[in-house]
Amino acid sequence: MIVCKFGGTSVASAEQIKKVANIVKANPQRKIVVVSAPGKRFSDDIKVTDLLIELADAVLNNGDIEQKRDRVVNRFKEIAADLGLNHEICDVIAKDLQERIDSDQSNKNLFIDNLKASGEDNNAKLVAEYFNSIGVPAKYVSPKDGLVLNDPPERTYALPETYENLKDLAKGEEIVVYPGFFGYTKDGVLRTFDRGGSDITGSILAASVKADLYENFTDVDCVFSANPKVVNDPVGISEITYREMRELSYSGFSVFHDEALMPVYKLGIPVNVKNTNNPSAPGTKILPTRSLAGSHPVTGISADSGFSILYVSKYLMNREIGFGRKLLQIIEEEKISYEHTPSGLDDISVIIRSTQLTDEKEARIIKRVKEELHADDVYFRHGISMIVIVGEGMRNNTGLAARAASAISRTGANIEMINQGSSEVSLVFGVLSQTENQILRALYDEFFAPITIG
């Protein structure tokens, strides 16, 4: 039994939705279909989700609501017309959107979530309608019927009862068409997942029904060893472990959301990333384990910007019991999470996502570290990128860190931070963001340029 998720570009137009239908029809094991909101049809196009954000902004700020609403409705009308569907589905979508516009605005964030989720929700209704129109029995299922989320303001996640609620979802004869990206709290409040949220929904459903495979359809043939927008013609990855994919997707690989792996990881359900526009391509398989015999030590290299470094120095820090705990507690009390904490004898760095910081928070942290921990020097550095080299084979390969550092040095860029995880499958370099692409290309050339694909 297969759960398959189709991203925004896969359902951006009638032509793409027809491809989705052909893919589903080609394998009777594909019983659950998760869909995103319609994405971009061409490079300068606007995603439906972005149109909905504009609409929410207009509602909250007394803008031109009618024009913004019509742009969304007309996008669905165009898709429906090109699919040969009657106007009834468009009336359903227009009515639903208006009800969301008229809903409670007292909590702005929840109001925006409610409007944004209409993209996935109404697209699922439209896709189910199209499936039925071409003789593929299908039904739309709302996340309200089982996908239970935690209460705000915590980061959104599915509660354990979700998996029990949804376990019988695919027992009927019909194809289940399910909207990605959102669910409901026990009190019926709609909440959305973070970016790539439809990946998370698909993974939750795959785990709930104990699927044999979770297929994630996008617009590329596979996961590449580096960003193809930066590196020319990077090597494709045929197999990758959950751990490797988690490291890479967390650090900049946008093809698959890093949080989406958790539900399938727990059950060992394999994931196959495939291309809607080229479904015969084998894609990339994400597996619990893979054979390392004859494999390259580095699986992929990724980069992500938007980090800051909190640098703390104190002579004889290593002899002071509890220093690290006290430092992290100060950060915790500012409601800030951290990414890495590389340290030396007399200094420690804390890597933080810059979006969590404000001038006020930075000033408070610096003041408290100086006063409470009696640090000799405390300051923040911004504009940092994290470049991550990932590979299960790195544990058994000597000299890899030296090769990476040498490749970076040849660019003339400075390394601000180095950190290796205890699993030894990743090596992280903190660099100035303006050198990110240059370093990424240099590292790719160092580890992959000799590879030729026969």
C-alpha cells in the first residue's frame, strides 16, 4: 500500500493534475493521495498560498478584499474549467473561502493559518472531483476527521491519537484525497505545519496506515548531491538514509522537509522522492540503512544562511562546573533554541537562527552572561551560513575534514566555526554568508568532481 504526496508544482494546473491522475491510475496500490495548494505554473507565477497570504493581509488591514479573493477563486475556476468540471465545485470553493474571510480575526496568526489552509483544502476537493469525473472512484477527507494537533503557541505537531484515528483510512475501495499542510486541535482550531507541511501530512498518513512506501512527488528527478542552482549538473543520489536526509534537508535541501521523516522513520517506512513530470525515473530512495560497499564517503553537501553566533569567552571556563548549562538556560529563558555549541577550553559559541533574535533579546543575553557568568568577552556575529558535508561513509574515511578545510582555504574565505556531530556522519562549517556559494562549489569540486556517471 502506497501513500503518495504531490507538491505545489505537481498540482499547479489542469495539465499537471492530469499527470497526477495518470500516476495514481498506473498503480492500484496508490490508495492515499496528499495534495498541496496549486504552486507556480511558470517562474514568474504566484503560488496560491502566496495569494491567500495577500488576501489575509487585505482582510486584516482593510485592503481590497474583493480583488484578492477573486484572484484565488479565479485560479481554481481556471483549473476546473480546463479539467472539464462543472461550476458546482467552484461554488463550493468560493463559499468556503468567503466563510474563512468572515471568520474570527481576534487571533491574527490563527486567522492567517485558516486562510492559507484553504489552498490545500479546496485543491483536495477539486482533485477528488476530477478523479471521479474520469472514472476513478475517490473521496475527499478532511483533516478535521482525525489529524489532531497540539495547542498553540507551541510549534505544531500531531498528537499520538492521530495515528490511531487515521489507521483505517485506506480500507475502502475509493482513493482518499487528503489536503496537506494542516490539522485541527482538540478544540477544533485549525493550525498549519511549518514550510513543507504537506510532506509532514503525507508522512503522518503513511505511518498511520503502516504503508509499504511513501512516495513524495515533486518537480525534479531525484535528490541531488548539491544545490543545482549553485553547482552545475550535480550528481544525483539514488539511495540515502533517513539520517543523511535529515541532515541535508535541515541544512538547506528544500526538496524534502526534515521534520517529515520522523513518522516514517519510527516505523522504517521507505520514502521515494520522484518527479511528477518524469514518473518512470527511479528517483531517490530514503531508507533506514543502506549498503556502504563501494559508495562515496560524502553523500551530499548543503548550505543554509540566516544564522548568528553568540561568542562567549572566559579564562578557565573548562574548570567551572555548570557554565554551559547556565549559558543555555539564559538562552532558553529568552525562548530561543540553538543549533550547535562548539567549544574550546576558554570559549564557547552558540549557533542560533537569526530570526529568533531581536536587538532587545541580544542586549539582555549579553548583559546577563557578563553579569551572571562573569564572562571576559561576549558578543554576537550575524550574517553566518552553515555548510554541511553529510555521508554515512565519513565515519570510516580519514583526512576528510582536512580536505574540506583545504578546499575552503583555497577560496580565500575564513572559517568561523567547525563542528562535527557525535554520529560522525556530518561536518559543519560556519562561514560568512557572502562566501556561501563559492565555498559550496569548492567543496563539491573537492569531493565529487572526479566522479563520472557511466
